[in-house]
Amino acid sequence: MSFEGKNFIITGAAGAIAEPLIERLFSQNANLLLIDVQEDKLEKIQYKYNSDRLTFVTSDLSSKAKTDEIVKNFNDKIYGLVHLAGVFELDKDNPGDEEIWDRAILSNAKNAYFLISSCLNYFHEDIVSRIVLLSSKAYRQGAFNYIPYSAAKGAIAGMIRAYARKLGPKVIINGLAPGIVESPMASSNIKIQGEKLIKEMALKRFCSPAEVSNVIYFLLSEDSSYINGQIINIDGGTIFS
């Protein structure tokens, strides 16, 4: 299918997973609103594409007031919302640290809720829109040194199932549960326990960002038109459920 003229919002737009997705959607002549906290990286994307089909917003999505303002200023019908923004913070040395817990919930789950709530009046009336949220293998398996993160990604899974019932049939919502993706966010974890993690995987290698973005692209397309409320594992054969 062609995404020509369709409008997408992508959070975490400066991250590794977003990069191949942006490139692919841009090649399909889509219009993209790209959101991230890293202004310098957004500027690099802006310089690379130099197109009025890309709009850039530097924001942390930490309140509904912020997400309301972003969506209102975009002022267009939304076909696809892809929420990749999040934090992956070790709590091994500070178990029970309320600040780590609060950041995990706010930056991985509540921000998704704020953004979807702000978008509700902007989805199309005449075509089925799409939402894709990023969960994690951590919520299925449990990452024992990342307990607040694991809990927050579990909240994403519950949100997907609840919104699938609430928003259907006008909006389809699904999620991904990637394993370890070769990216700056996961680099320290790979360095600490990379060999152990690879032994758990049937494919014996880490996932590339493009391998995640390819599944996102599929979920945004008509090829996934009867998939709703699902969380798809992308973990190289680690968890079979």
C-alpha cells in the first residue's frame, strides 16, 4: 500500500528504531510529526531530509497539557501513531527508589496514555487509523535488575488490550515486545551480560533496529488489517507465548 499524504506521529523519533521507520515512511511520501527530547538529534534528521513533510517537536510528553498542545498545533487528521519514547533504567543499586519508579512509569506508559488521549479527536472518521506502542520482552520474562521498567512495559500491554476494545473498529492498536536491540539504549546491558543473553536466543544474535521497524511498518499497513490488541514478540526465539 501507499502511505502518500497520510499523517504519522512518531515519538522517540531520534532513537535507533525510529531511524529506518522514518526513512521508509518518508520514501512513501508520508507526512511525519517527529517528537523527541534530543533536540540536537532531531536537528540532524531535519538537515538530512530538508522537507516540509517533516515537522519536529522537542518535548518529553510528561503531561497531557504538553501532548494536547503538540497534537493541536499539528492540526491534521492522524493515520498512524507510533510511540517509541521511553527510558531503560537500571535499579540494581537502588531497589525501591521512588524516582526510578516514577520515571519508568511516566516515561514508558503514562506518556503513551497522555498522547493517545490527546489524539482521540484527530483520528480519521472514514478510514481505520493505526496505533503501535512499544512494550518489551522484559514484561513477559521479567528483567530482574529493571523491575520498574518491566512493570511499565507490562502497563503498555494492558493499555493495548483495553484500547483495542475501546477504539475498535475505527482505530487498530497493537504493540511490540522486542528483546535486546542493538542500540545506544541497550549498549550497557549488552556489555554487561551480552553472552548470557545470546545463549537464551534461538537465533543467537541481537535484533537490529530495522528488524523492529519492519514489524511496525507491517502493523501500520493494510496487510495487518485483522490484527488488533496484540503484542508481537521480536526476540529471536526467546519467549514462545
